[in-house]
Amino acid sequence: MRTRTSATPRALTALLITAALGACSSPEKQLEQSDKKIEGLRATAQTIGQAWLKGEVSERYARAALQQTLQLLDKERATLTASPRLLLDPRGASVSRDAEHLSRVLAALIDDAHHGDDASARRHLADVAGSRGSP
Amino acid sequence: MGELALARDLQDKRVVDRNNRELGRVDRVVLGETPGGPPRVLAIEIGPSALGARLHPVVGRIARALEHIFRLEEGRPVRVEVDRIEHIQDSVKLDLTAGETAALAVEQRLRPFVKRLSGG
Amino acid sequence: MSAIVDVVLGIVTSIGGFIEAGSISTSAQAGAEFGFQLLWAIAIATVMLAVMIEMSGRLAAVSRRTIDAAVRERFGISFQWVPLAAELGIDTLLLSAEIGGAAIAVKLLTGIGFLWWVAPVGLLVWLILMLFGFSVIEYGFGLLGLVTLSFVYAAYHLRPPTHDLVRSLAPSMPHHDLVRYAFLSVSILGATVSPYLLNFYSSGTIEEKLTEKELWVNRTTAYLGICFGGVVSMGVLVTSAMVLGPKQIIVDSYDQAALMLVPVFHRWGIALFACSLGVGCLGAAVEIAINAAYAFSQALGWSWGANKARSDTARFSAAFTLITLAGTLIALLGFDPLRLTMISLALTVVIMPVIVLPFLALMNDDRYVKTHTNSAFGNAFLAGLTLLGALLAIIVLPLEVLGG
């Protein structure tokens, strides 16, 4: 005869498995997380770029930090492109395009920092801010 | 006459020599049967092969094999007869010196390297 | 007079020595993602640590034994090999995270990739251990670590709303990402209540020959020092919440975290962050490595002591050499130090009951602490929080790994 005590561990196990599956398989949640991370990296790039132009961080730091940001962005893009289901989603496709554009702008900013080209960096920073939702 | 509990007061206790030099810990207590009499404590053993054997026979054999590879097996595990135990208080004090045993063999083997690296 | 100097020095070095890779990374992430909401986690973890540090000093001063020595005697090797192996495994991971953190600090200053600095940092850790005594190791890093007060100054300068700060000292549910919130609260616990600190502190009590008559020194240093140290950790969280949070920067690297000090310190911001990270991580790496040697030596009955000539404690010296080498080699594999730190911290909380519960048993055994046993409230508080933390870690760690 089943008792409450023997049913409780089964219920708890079911809850944990459901939560675990929920944590790893919801495409909406994955997209939301990716979007949030990419927006965070966009903000990081802007903050580093602006601080460098104001003279608040060295060119050395700006270059290294932007490179690190680019690496994190590439990782996020790899997560997106690894799942065709996410790319087929219109929102997923838009996030992927934004990430790709941001990646190119970041590469340009790293080059600007390397050459100490303030004017070019300003243009590319404006591009970072404006690249959200770009076609 | 005070009573001592083997597990609580002897096994795993720190062991020091006559000069209070650390020799190790009581890694194994050896009991023996006397003909027609009750079992009694014969000796204590100090050393990784004695310790390992307590955890699992395989661990003990691995420790013994390592001692063999590094030529450290002579006189090890260090076996001290119970009548060489002077007293048991905070630690087990033995009526012998470290030099009379192989307890510090690894320490002595490593010492020249460490001395060279640390400059003293 | 000497006792008062000891207390003051102890408090100052507890403040300076509080911050390392774990506390910086967890507090920075918590602040950026949840604002002030996880301040309560730092507060509770700090109180837990202060209580446990006081206990470890008390055990050592009264019984003249460190925790690992007492656990071996009281419970035997057949039990002790489990917490010892668990602690040494996690400590090796933590050590590599700290070495990685210190290497990243140098990268922040030089722009040269962190992997180039891992071996030199590992070598520096080993040289410090080989050449210096306990006082230099503890007090030296503690005093240098006062550079971390820059986080407290930054938090003060940014003028966070006091009402929100005070409210955040009580636990609350997050508005988003429950799993991430729970994972960060567990990680903050692991970062603050690192098991290696307990045996390290008890070993230090023996090294410095603190006696039963000086328990007040131990109590004052533990409570005041650790609680003030917790304020530094809160400084990191608040600064991150005020600077990185509004920009929606998610901290996935130390390069990002370093930005938090720029608005207040401008061109000195990155350098101050790098120095704080570097000194904190280097100090923690030295402590972890020497504690591994303490643990082995005390459990196995080898001669030990940072104040003894290294040639008189050859096995002790070999032990810290081996773990430093192991930590450096793992760091050289190139795992992201921030990610390695976070995983190590969560695992720390999972194993915590195996280390804390035997310790609690000793603190209630009058053969070791005589009349200075724990109160029932103290036992319940620590046991309860330790088990709750471990349960939460077991649930949350797989979810975070799967979800992330």
C-alpha cells in the first residue's frame, strides 16, 4: 500500500527532473539568456570604449578587455548557431545577426585601440550603440 | 590503575620519541594472542603501509610497493613493542630515539633537496 | 600591550586578507545581476565564518591541536580520509583559480595574456612558502590587502540609497532568474566560508603560540576582523550594483568586473582593481597551499610549521610544493579562472557538512575544549546553515550547469 512518506521522495525527484529539463531545454529561455548576454557584452564594449576615449583606461587595458569581450561574444554566437531551432525562430535570427554585427564592430574597435585612432573609435562606438536590431 | 581505550587513547595518536621529536602517528595497533590467554596489545606500527592497510588492503599494498620502488621499505612500517611506550598522555611517548627507527626515513631522504632549495 | 597589538594587527590583516578571487567574482556578479538583493547572503556567510574562525582558534588554544590533528585522533583515519580527500581536491581547484586570478591581475596591468603569467605566479607562491615564516605570510598579505578598501571607498562615494542597503540585509525572493539567484547565494557562502580557512586559522593559532588565557584575543580578532572584512565584500557588491548593474553588464570576466572602479577612481580604477585582485589571490593561493601541507602533516603526524627551517620539515615542504605544482598545472590548462572559481565554490558548499559537522563534534567534546564548549544555539545555527547550504548547492549546481 502506498503511503504519503513513500510518495514524497518520488514527488521530489519528479520536481527536480522537471526543473532540470526545464532549465536546459526551453528555447525561449535560451534565447532570452543569449540576448541578455549579448546586450551585456554590447554595454561592456561601449563602457570600455568610452572610458578609453576619456583617458580613464589605458590603451593596453582597452585592447585586452575588448579582445576578451570578443571571445565571450564568439562563445555566445557558437551557442546560438549550435541550435538550428533557435536560428529558425525570427527572434533568434535577429539576435544572431546583432551578435555577428557586434562582433565585426568589436574587431574594428580593437584595431582602433591598437593604432590609437580616437576618431575611428568614436565612429565605431556609435555603431555599437546603433547595431541593436540592425538588418 | 588508569584504564585506556585502544581506539580513543592509543590509535591515531601522535607519537614522539624520548626527545619529544615527532615520529608520526599510531597508524595500527597490533594485538596478539598468547597461548591459553586473552589477546593483548603487542605493538604499535607507524608508517604509510600500516595506515594504508587499515583503509583497505589494496591501499596498503600500493603504499608498500611505493616504499619498495623508492627503497624505503627497510624497517618499515616501524614496529614498536608496547614495553617501549613510556607513557600515553597528549601524545604517545616512546622510550627510544628517532634514530633507532626508520620513522623519519622519508624526511631524511628529502632533507638535502629541501635544504638546497630553501638555502638552509 | 603586546596582546592589544596582536588584536589590532589581527583585525587589520583580517580586513585586508578577506578578499580573493571567490569573493570578488561572486560579489561582482551578484551586484551586476541582482543589485543589492544578495547583501544578506554576504552578511550571513560572514557571521558564519566569524563564528567558525573563533571556534577553530578556541580549539587550537585550549587543546593545543589543530582541527585536522584533532579529527584524526577523535574519529580515526577510516573517517578522516573522506573529508581530507574532499578538502584537498577542492583546495587544488581553488588554488588553480587563485593562481589564475593573480595571473589575470597582471594581465590587466600589462595587457599580456594571463596564461603567460600562470607559471611565474605559481613560482612566486612557492618561493614565498619556501622563504618566509608564518608572520610574513599572514600579516604581509593582510597589510598589502588593505588596498581592497578601495571597494569600500567606491561604494561610499557612489552614495547608494541607505534604505535599500538596509532592506537588502534581510533575505528576499528575486524578481527574475531564481536558479541563478540561488546559485549565486550558494557561491557567496562557498567564497566566504572556505573550509581551508578553518584549519589554516587553527594552525596559525598554534604557530603563534596563543594560549587558553588569550582566548579574548582570538574572539576579538575573529569577530571584529571577519565582520569588517565582510564589509569589503559588500563594498564590491554595492559598487558593482551601482556601476555595472544599470549598464546591464553581466560579469563573465575579470576584465568586465574591473570597470566598476573606473567611475570613482578614473585612470587609477583598473590599477586598483588589479592590485586588489592580485594581492587577494596571491595571498589566498599561499594560504591554500600551506594549509594543504598543514592538513597532510597534521593528519599523518609529520613535523610541520611555517616558522621552522624548511629542511627540518622536509615532508611538509614537499607537500606544499606538490600542491602548488598541481594548482599551477591545472591553471595552465587554460580554464577560464572566473568559471573555475564559481564551480569550485559551489562544490565547496556541497562538501561543507563533511568538514563542519566533525568540527562541531570536537567543539562539544570537553576532552578537547575543556569548559569552553559551544552553546546549543551556536551548534544549531552552524549545523542548520551548513546542511541547508549543502542541500541548496546539490539542487542548484546541476541546474546552473545545465541551464548555462
